[in-house]
Amino acid sequence: MRPLILAAVALLASADAFQSSQIRRAGLAFSPSRTRSSSTAITASNANEIFPLKQGSTVALITPMTPTGEVDMPALRNILRFHVESGTDGLCILGTTGEASTLSMAERATVLTAAVEEVKGKIPIMAGVGTIDPEHVKEMTQQAIDVGCDAALV
């Protein structure tokens, strides 16, 4: 039962970190007066820069890889630009398309930074942060916030 409780805490911390006015209007907001220990608090460094998710389709983006298993950054940037030019409604970066679970935190930061550089303010960016370890979920959520993503997929 304890892993389920820890997963719920990570989910709440992730949702709380990306809380926007749109979420609050939907009645999903958490009370700001709720007391949390400092170990579960996540403070958004991009809170004033969140580009709200919008109605439409959110594309689960692949992470292109080279034959040697490294992230193909030029190909990634081309894919991101394609989605801007095509009018895509939202992007889910490092979601459940398979490769995200094999990337290091440094590789994840590189991919998320490229996405922010290419599409921030044009297309909402949702970062995949789901994993079986709640502590790692919190770490990946904080990374996504720090880089400048707009939402988290837990």
C-alpha cells in the first residue's frame, strides 16, 4: 500500500507545480493553505511563463535517435519546427512513446531545452514525467519546470 501512497503524493506535487488558472477554473486546484513538508514542495521557476494547454490534439512526439543511441538533436529540432509550422495544438515531449525511459536526466534536459527554445510560447509543451519511482517523478517534474515546460504528464 505504501508505494501507492507515495505515487499519489508525487502526482499531487506534480499537479501542484504546474497549477494554472485554467486548472483552478476546472475545480482541480489544490488549496494554497494546505500544509506540506519541504521535501514534497515543488516551486515553479517558470510560473509566470506557463503557456496554457488548449483544446485540440496534443502530439506525443518521438525522440529521434542516432544509430549509436544518442538523441539526434538536428532531427528533433526539425520535428519541433514542423509542428510549429503545421499549427499543432500541443506537444508531449518525452511521453510514453518508449525512448524517454532510457534517457539520463542530462539527456532529458537537452531534449526539453531544445523544445522550449523551438516552440515555447507558440505551442504548449507537456513533459512526460511518469515513472514507477515517486521521487524520480518529482525530480523529473522539477526539471521540466526549471527548463520552462508548461505541463507535466504523470
